[in-house]
Amino acid sequence: MADTRLIQGRYRLLERIGRGGMGEVWRALDESLGRQVAVKCLKPMGPRHEPSYLRVLRERFRREARVAAALQHRGITVIHDFGESDGVLFLVMELLDGRNLSELLEDTCGHPLAVPDILEIAEQVAAALAYTHGQGVVHRDLKPANVMRLTDGSVKICDFGIARLGDSIGYSSVSSRLTGTGIAMGTPHYMSPEQIGGAPVDHRSDLYSLGCVLYELATGAPPFDMDDAWAVLVGHRDTAPVPPRTHRPELPEAFERIVLDLLAKDPEERPPDAAELHARLLVLEPPGRLARPVTVHRTPPRLPSVRASVRLPEPRLPGWARNMTTGSKATGPGPRTPLPPDPAAALTGAWTEGLAGPAVGLTGVWTAGPAGLTAPVQRTASGPAVPAAGLPTVREAAVPPAPEALAVLVARHQEGLRLGRLGRWEEAGRAHAAVAADRERLLGPDHPDTLTSRYEAAFALSALGRPGEALREYARAAAGRERVLGPDHPATLAARQETAYVLGQLGRHFEAHDVYAAVLAARERTVGPDHPDTLRCRHNLAFNLGRLGRLEESYRMACEVAVTRSRVLGPAHPDTLVSRYEVGYALGQLGRWPEALQTYREVAVARQRVLGAGHPDTLAARYETGICLGRLQRSAEALRLFRELVDERTRAQGPEDADTLRARHCLGVNLGRLGRWEEALAEARDVCAVRERVLGRDHPETLVSRREIAVGLGWLGRWTEALAVYRDVAQARQRVLGADHPDALTSRNDEAHCLEQLGRSTEAVELYRQVAAVSRVRATRSRSGP
């Protein structure tokens, strides 16, 4: 055949356009009719079979090919002819002008497709399956590579009948038989549990495979995306899929429900047929018919890391915003836990003066003192502080600064720290920046005290939601400390760890992962795996793994840190409880809400016993309990809990405290869940007004409240007003975070959805396309590494 390039004297092979496990696909010319076609040549059966067996296979091929050729539907690839040539079975099909879904995902570097595109594809595939299942035909190999999207937007399923042919001939991509290694043949990412177990397969197996395909289109990866084929098969059989909106919160809730229904392990729990599925999808089909506004993808609060012992408002977007949906807000680790000191903060002085309060919840009570400007010191086991070897002292400077000038800088440094403890980050940032400039002038750019002031200025910028500026300052501090103190000095590692955090704030989680991993390796090498700083870095790395979508790894690492802290510090130590708190968050990310609820309740009880009922950390665990109740649709219980928290936080911290406002925000969210949208809108307006006055108009938490106003307006049908608010939030996030930040992109999606609701479909589609283009560029850049 390859020599003559002509099959049966009619089909001239022109160009190979595809190759797979079952054979090759060629663009060919039907010389009888003068049209171009696609010819699929199955692999030769070879001489290994007896002639009688081959006769049975040929008859089976003809029967299956006739069944496939009889399918006549706009969503099914047309089969024109079939036969055998030189021992090779072939099918002649219509030549399609388009890309299969696997290629579309490759074009976007694995980034998920736009929501309108996903819904359109899903509706057309469901319609085609409804037809074929009605004809008694089951595909059995539905996967992205077998679904084509043509240039005109129409969708066609390919290779009906091929799976059964492959089963008979012995090289099916979905054969339930196992190889000698015990692994199912072919790619297992789209196989139903009954296929894996060798049980009888019916139309509901196709529905499961479609659920896998839609999951990948919506999130960028199949539901069980492991490198090991056996692990994938076990996932299909035994593991509940992570809800798609965990990865991509802007997906419509109704769409997520459809996907999870399709992915039910038991066929009886899936939709009964594709016709019902098609009817459910039609309700979601764009434009203008999405059930609710799309969701903002948010960045979580900072997890414990080396930092001054102060109680801080969360930078960027708060914990209660993590994974929240419109009207069904979700999880987060809650208010930021107080953080231990930067080991180089005021490197040249002893920390003796107590701060505003103990850093309970991490590694004990940390103290701090005046930032003296003498030589950096190190403590010996039995003697007084001595100058750190190899570091310059002020007395070595060519023109020693006047003691009075140094004393003034110490006082100004302390004032900056005090302002930070009060949450007055704008003033604190200005104070530290000014001290850094003066210390650089007097002591030089690489003097430890100059670098400490830069570090503090960077932290203030991070707390203000200005991660780009913070990143530049942390980078300067880290580089300077590495030159002066060495790459493995605790102060250098502290600055690098904070660099990783702000990279995460900027959505650059791949780069953050690399920095966290390097810092962790250095900490393990220098102070050991059980040191509090090492465990803190592993804690942060676990969280970042979750942001990369590596949820199971994130959960396992969080559990490991919790176990190690329990062994080293004790099960009731505040640090241990912080890690158990993170385990609760990871469970929520995995959609295991009952377990997350139980974990948060246990942490709340333990903290109440150790820290007291009114301690901020105890209240934070109760707060997360309320988040879980909401996710479990127990909104009435959640509403009661958040009312209690608002009262308790108002008494303890005041009505304008960040934690009080977060509790009020969640109270409003649960009012919305209960359909009390007028009350929810009023609460959102009140919280937004306070945040704008206290934090500023463009602060991330203010923007979250402003968006919640738009959500309420949308639910009340006031879409014109909602559009103005959504647009304002999108523009602010672009200004603060950058046009390609995930939160900014999701806000643009909010805006596009609102345009759909107003019937302005052309504008909406264009905006969706713009967002998709920026997302593709961002995904490519992220995967290329730092």
C-alpha cells in the first residue's frame, strides 16, 4: 500500500495527518468522485492469527463499520466506505477542517477553554451522544482526541465503532484487559470505572468519559492527572474527583454539578441518558443564560513565614475569599496568624523590648528591641554577644556616623514597627523607606541595618497589596544579605522566603515554588528538618502546591508538617494547631468538606482550651467552621455562627477591625445564600464603605466587598448597575495587580458575563476572547519558568 499510495484503485493517499495506537490517518483523494477524504488505516493484523480467526475479525470489522456508517447526525463524522487492502483494514471518512480538543488544549498550553466554548462543545457532544445511544451505539473511547471542533464552530465525534474493532483485533485504546504489568492498555484518563473493572459497558460509560473530557476542558487537566497509569485507574475507581470550581471558581455551579454527576462511580448515579444531559446543558448555553455571575479567583492570605512578631491584616485578598463563589462563598485559612521575627530585623541590636502581643500560634512568644546600629552580633552558649565574624562595624567606616544620628534612626525604625503593629501600613511603609534611604547614605547599601529597613519597607508594601513593589524591595534585601551574610544565613533565607510569598501574591506560583524549594533545602541543610524555620517553610511550600493545583501533594505535605510539629512541639502547641488548620484548608481544596469541617472544629476546641475562647486564633478556627457549613449548604447554621463572630470580634477588636469586617462579609454572603438579597446587598455596601475608609479604595479587600455589591445587584436583576461595579473592580485590579494577574482576568470575566446578561453578546464574546488570549500568554510564560 505504501508503495502504490493507492487503495483499491480509488483512494490515493496524499499526506499523513495523524497517527495513533490503532493506526494512521491520511488525507486522500477519492479519484472516483474527485473529492478529498480522510482514510484511517488500522494496523496490519499480521500473520500471528490463524486464517479462521482472521475471517471472524474481518466479518466483525464489516459489521461494526456498517453500524458506524449508518450513523447520520451533524455531530458524527460521516463514514463513506470501508474495506481491506493488503491485509490492512481501512475506513474512508469525511475530511474535517478543524482541530480536535486535544490539539485545542495544546494550543493553549493546557490552559482551560473559555466557559462559553466549553458549554457550546458540551451541548453539541451531548446531542450527538443522545442520537447514537438512541441507535444502540456506544462509543467506548470518548476522549479529547476523538472530538473535533471545526472552523465554523460545529463539533463532531470521531471513531464510532473503532473501539470495539480494536477490542477484537487486539490493540484497542480502551481495552479493559491488562498487560503483563497489570496496567490497562492505552491512555486511561477517560476510562469509566466499569471499563477498568472489565464489567459490562453501556451508554453510561460514554457519559463518564464525557465528564472527564469536560473536566479537562474546564480546568486544563483530566480529573485524575497522574503520571502513573495505575494510579489514574485507581483514581477513576476509588477517588472522588476534586470539584472543578476548586481549580476554576468562575465556572457555573450548575455546570460543575453536571460534571460531577457524569463522574459518578456507579453508573446508576449518572444522568440516565444523554438526552437528559443535553436538556440540562441547554439551560446553560450562552449567551445570556448562565445561572449566576462568574466568580473571582482569589489569592489566599499569607501563611506563617519568617517575619516580625506583629498581628497583621491579610495582604492582597483575604482568607475568606479563597474559593468563594457568587452566593456560595468558600474556604480559606482565615485571618493571618501572627508571624515570628525576621532574624535579621535590626541585626545590630538585641531584641529585648516586648511587642504588642505574643505571636501565639507559631513558635512561642517573640520579643524585639531597639534596632541598634552597632556591629551585627551572634550569641554564644556561655558568653555575651560578640560581633559576627567578617562583618564590618560602624567604627570601621571611613567617616563614622554621629551617634546622635544613629540614635534618631533607631527611634524612627521603632516608630515604623509600631505603626505596623497598629495596622497603619501606609505610614509604616513610608517610615521604613525613609529610614532605609538615610541608613544607605550613612552606612552604605549593604549594611545589615540598611537591608533590614528595606525588608520592613517590603513587608509594608506587601500588606498594602502592592506585591510588585514589595518584590523589588525583597529582592534587593535578599541580594544584599547574600553578599554580606552568605546564601545560607537565616536572614538571607528569610528575605528569600518572603520573595516567594510575594511571587505567589502576583500569581507567579511556579517561580514561588522554586524559591520555596530552594529555601527549604537550605534550611534542612543548615538547621535540620525539624527546626521551626524549616517546618514553617514546608508549611508555605505545601500551600503553594495547592495553588499549583497539586492538591494531593499539598494535603500530604500539610499532614506531614502537622505530624512533625506534634512530635517535636506537642499536639496542643500553637504551631501544631496552625498546621492542622492548614490540613483543614487542604481538605476543603479537595472538596472533602465534611472532613474539613471536623478538622476546623477540633482545632477550635483545642485553641479554646490552650489560648482561650476569645483569642483571635480560636475565633479564626470558628470562622473557618462557618465557611465549611456554607459549603455544605448549611447556611442557616453558618449565618448564626457569623452573627456570633461579628459580636465577639466587635467587642474584642472593634467594629472596624479587619477580622470583624471579614465576619460581616461572610454574614452577608450567607444572607444571599438564603435568598435574602436585599439584606445581603445592604451588608455588602456597609462593609465596603468601612473598608474604603480604613484601607483605601483600591485595597484588595475593599475590591472584594465592591464586587460583592455587584453580585447582589445581579441577583436582584439590576444588571446595568452591576456592570458598572464589575467594570470598576476589573479596572482597579488591573491597576493594582497587573492586567495578566488571575484575579484581574477573572474580574474581566465577571464583566463579560454581565454583558451577556444585558444581551450585549458581541461585546461579551470579544472580552472572553481577550481574556483567553492573555491567559494563554501567561500560561506559556509560567511554564517556561523564572
